[in-house]
Amino acid sequence: MEFSQETKQKFQEILSHYPVKTAAVLPAVHLAQEEFGYVSEEIIEYLAKFMDMSPVFLKNTVSFYTMFKGKETGKYLIQVCHTLSCSLMGAGNIIDYIKEKLNIDVWETTPDKKFTLVKVECLGSCGTAPVMQINDDYYENLTEEKIDEILSRLS
């Protein structure tokens, strides 16, 4: 595994904007995810060497943010919030419904590589719970009917 030449150039450009490499961690991880599609343990090790820093530091940073995927996912990454507000408003039922509808469990991907389902911590939309994010789009006040409509548009 190695960055492409174009990505190496982008990486150097990113570093030029920060006084120390640790300040560039988030943009560097975004770049790695853009290049490889996710940020696995192997990619964290590679990036840590590339940035002359501890893999543990990098892993702690990466694992804090839900926007970084720890493994390869389907075309559509379905992230369902399951923290307090969403749970009280039925997130568990929403997760169960999606699992049944797609015939997958949490952190599984459909056989056609189209959908991956994950539970995440707060998506910051407590007033419109339950909520999910599919790739970059938010869907709020979820019901089974809304989920059917959303998934049919993506199929």
C-alpha cells in the first residue's frame, strides 16, 4: 500500500499549511480515506510512518470521528444514531427494520456491496430524532415508510 504520486503531492501541500505535522492529522486522514476508501489498521500504520508519529496517537484520533471508516463499506454507508434522544424516539426499531429489510447486521454489507449499516454516536440532530446519515445526507424523523422511500431511491 502506498499513496499515489498525486496524493503525495496533496499531502505535502497539506503539511505546508501547518506548523507541525500533528496539526495536519485530520486533513491527512481525510486524504488517506479519499485515496484508499477507508482507514484500516494497516493504513493507520502507513500514515503514521508517513507523518513520523505514533500509530496509537493516530488511531485514537481516527476512532473518535464517525466520518472515518475503519473498513471497506458499501456504496451507501447508512449510519443510524443510537444515543439517548434517538434511542428514546425509536432508533432501536429503526436499526432492526433496516437490518431486516437489507438482510444484514450492523457492520455488515449487502452481498451486492451497495449498503453497509452501522450504529453511531450522536449525529447532532436530537430535535429530529430518530436520525440517520447516508453518505453525506441526513434523514430525520425516521419511520419505516420513510426508510422504504429513501432506500428505494438509492436502489
